Amino acid sequence: MRKLTSWMPALACAAWLASCTSTQVAPPEAVLPVPEPKQVDWQKMETYAFIHFGLNTFNDREWGYGDSDPKTFNPKRLDCEQWAQTLVAAGMKGVILTAKHHDGFCLWPFEGTDYNISRSPYKEGKGNIVRELCDACRKYGLKFAVYLSPWDRRQANYGTPEYLPYFYAQLRDLLTNYGEVFEVWFDGANGGDGWYGGAKEARTIDRKNYYNYPRIYEMLDSLQPQAVIFSDGGPGCRWVGNERGFAGATNWAFLRKGEVYPGYPNYPELQYGHADGNQWVPAECDVSIRPGWFYHPEEDDKVKTPEQLLDLYYRSVGHNGTFLLNFPVDRNGLIHPIDSANAVRFHQLLQQELKTNLVAGMKAKVSNERGGSYVAAAMTDDDYDTYWATEDGVTTGDIEFSFARPQRMNRLLLQEYIPLGQRVKAFTVEYKADGQWLPVRLNEETTTIGYKRLLRFETVVSDGLRIRITDARGPLCINQVGVYDAGADADCLFVAVQAKMESYPFTLAGVAEGQAAAATDRNDKTTCFVEGDRLVIDLGNVRTVSSFHFLPDQSEPSKGLIANYELSVSTNADDAGSVVKSGEFSNIQNNPVLQSVYFTPVQARYLILKATRMVKADGPMGFAEIAVQ
């Protein structure tokens, strides 16, 4: 604004001010629902880490039963600063620690139970891993958060009203003594088999009402008002409906309020959100860098590659979610060097692919402009809080970039200004060839944008790129556009993930040959479904066997999942066999990865797997792949 001089007549001054005021342009009205500021800050973190560590690490379990001896927890070289340094090098902005998993073992000296770290040999009972990691985070500039399992397979009173004060006391202790946390993580696994003080039984709860979550939310708001609360249905952020680390290409940051709860039966829809939702609950994409969430030595050669992690980043952060990557700390108390190297290399690949924005500082040609501050140049000024907007009532628009000379292009970044809501419902991307606009070749649909959308497309060399937004819930608000050349390998759009399982040859008794072939074709897209509760594997000859492996059905949602099992071996077809192992396939519904059963080597021709409990009672068992070793 020009400075008003003292000689300007009062009338002229008033007229000039009125003209200035009349040219000011109001921002678009918000399109509900909209995020809280803390949810916007949380989404800007983009990538952060999970740490799963505890008694399970030393007892080779995924879901501890609650009966392991605390004396088995004894990391000899534990170094939380090594964790923090690794995570910073891998581009992580924060870390969530499993302070207590389902087995009930506390990684801090919680006075409400003797099932805690003070009863372990670690630091002669004077250790506190929550404190140690919290301090390391402060030192290295990471945000800190806690996971506290509502389910407790140790506590004798779990499932009764008497358990709740215990759980609330744990929460209060964690949230008052360890500084600021950015998130509080409540697992959706609640109720089932457990030790329960020696009762050794299955217990069920009313998942909607048992914990009295409204009371918990009030407590959290009073103790840690900046923290985002995670659960299947939020309210701060939601589970994405799988533990494979990706959201749907169509992903709304909304849910219908009060509909989703822990154990929600329609959980696969959480990959996409509710287009008609009335509550802002964005998706968090959780996945482990290994098949399991806790450390198992036999998975040292199954760590996700940097390329696989990069693919998951594009399908999590690039699909309007966040990327929560788990590191199973090993028995020394360190992030394993393979995990560390792959995570750091992933971050380097990401930086390399999105290094140079070809449209930085450029002004796009747009089909409509609101004016004022809401102009095309705002999309390429690298300022989150400036954005291009269309006029009221205009819910479509073109964004066109022209280059002085042809450019190689294969990556596109789009961001909506989400403090005013998520709007875009459909768009297309085109490049100019011989004076005509042609669609780029994509590997997914172009529907929603949200906080961030990252697209990989087949490389084009062109002097023009156009984004056409064809449908939206309100006037467009785009605050960032990026166009990139990701390099020579950019056209490798898909990462093949296939379990490599060596196996003795076998046949499946009573299963048609064509159907049985689906379990040995090394194709995780085909599944052998077996009726009944018994699978009989015939090795043809008596062999020394020591393990059984299978990959569950990989469709969405997975079908025919076995929750609890009994594995027997026999040398005679007429013999029922002797049991060599029984147990549960922990977390198989949410994480249907390769399941492995190891036992003392034994001579056998037949292996008999009996499903003693299915995740869903009706229907056959499903096996994408089977191996016997």
C-alpha cells in the first residue's frame, strides 16, 4: 500500500481507501469437514517410525500371551540414540514406541504392576526405555509418541470394570512424565486368548463401549491437547484398513462420525475413507520393514528393499496419508544394520527422485482465477499457506505449464490447501505432443488429491503439461504443484513382491490337482481354498522336516484365515499323527504375511494342519502358497 501523504484532501483519501478495500478478495469458504490445526501439523510430518520391542523380541513371538518371564528381557547393547540417529538419517520426523503391547509387559517401571522392565536384568532393574527414547528424541530433534495397547493378556481382571482404572493410570503416567507427545496410538486388537493371571482363556469385550473412550479423550485433551489420537476410527487419525503400508488411490480424509470402532467389520473401506463423511479423520499407513512387527532372526533376509519402501511412500504419503514405518529392534537392543541401511537408502532415493521441481517459480496458465492473493503463481512459490483458488461456484479448472524447451517428466505432485477442506473428486493429466494434448500413462486412477497426491507416470518429453480438474466439492484451492524427472529408472512403476519359499515336493490329499496347483505356483494372486478344518500334506516319502510355511490369501479382504492351529506329523496315512506344534497365527487378519511354524526336526511323510479356530467361522481355509522344509 502506498503511504498516504499529509497534503491529500480528506475526501480524496477516503475515496482512495474505499477503492483499495473494494479490490480485496475474500478467500473461499471452507468446505466441511475441515482439520484441526494439529491434524494439519501431523500430516506435514509425512513419515515417522514405529518401534516394536519387548518380551516378544526375546521369546520369538508376535503377540505375547502374557506369560513370558520378565527375566528373558535382557538387551546387552541397547542404545536409543542409535535408534534416533538411524531414524533421522532415514528422513523420519518422529517415532512411536510400543510402551506396552498386548502381552502387558511395560517398557517403563510402571508401579501398578510387577510385569515391567524393573523386573528384568536390563540395567539391573533400573532401566526405563520410555525415558531413554524420549531423551534421545529431544537430543536429535525427533517428535515422540506412545503406543499403549488397551488389550492386556496378562492382567487377571481384563474384561471387567476393575481393569479400567489400571489402564487409565498407565495412560496418565505416560502422558504426564515424558514431555510432549505428537500422537497416542490405540491398537484395534482387543479381546481373545490370553494368560489373564493364569486363567488361560478367551475373553471378549464390548469394543465400542468397554474402555469408555469419551472419558479417555477428555483425559488426553487435558494432558496432551496437541496430540493426535489414533484408533481404527480416530478421532485424530485412522487406521488405513491394512498393515501393508498403503492407502487407496481414492482416499478421503473423512469418516462418518461414530460409525467406525475398534474391530469395525468393514475395515477395508478405511483405505478410501467415506466420501460423505462428516468428521476429519485422515489415514495413517502402518507397515513393518520386515514381515513381522517384532524382531525374528529368520527374517534378516526378508527386509523390505529401498525400492519397496519408496513404492510404499508413493502409495501412502502420495495417497493423502502418512507413512508409519516399523523397525523391529533386535535382541541386542539396536535397529538391525540391514533395516537401517535400507531405510536410509530409501530416503536417499526419494530425495533423488523429487530433487528438482521443473515448475518452481513458474506461473501456470489457469482457466479461472479468484484474484487477489489467490493466483496461479501461489502454486509454485513453495509457501504452504498460499494457494490458487477459483471463483465461487467454479469447481473445475485447468492448470497448464509451458516450457521453453522439451522436458523429461515422470512424476507429479499436487496439494490442496486442506485447512479449507478436501475438495477435488476427479482430475486428469496430459502432455503436449505435436500440438495435441494426450493423456500420460498412469498406474492408478486420478480422483482425490487432499494433503498430497504423488503420481508416477511413463516418461514423456514435452514442452507442455496440463492438469485438468474435472469435479470438486467446491471452489478449487491448490497450494502446490511439482513436476519432476525421477531419472533413468523412473518407468519401473511397480515393485514385484513375492515370497520365495524353497520346499519339498508334495501333494494335498483330497484337493483337486488344479486347485492344489494354486498353492505351489509362486503366484500370490492365486489361492488354494480347502474345505473343512484339516489340510493333509503328503510329501511322497518319509523325510526329515522341521518347519511348515504358508502365505494366506492375499485378496482384499483376505479370505479363509486361520486364527489358531494344531500341526501334527505322521509316517502312516492311517495314523492321526502326533502334535508337534500348536498356537495362533497372531495378527493374521490385519497382516496376512508369510506364516512360519518351526518345530524340532522329526521324520514324517504327512503333515496335518488343523484349524482349531478361524478368523471367520464359515468358509474354507485359504492358502496362496505352501512350503515344507
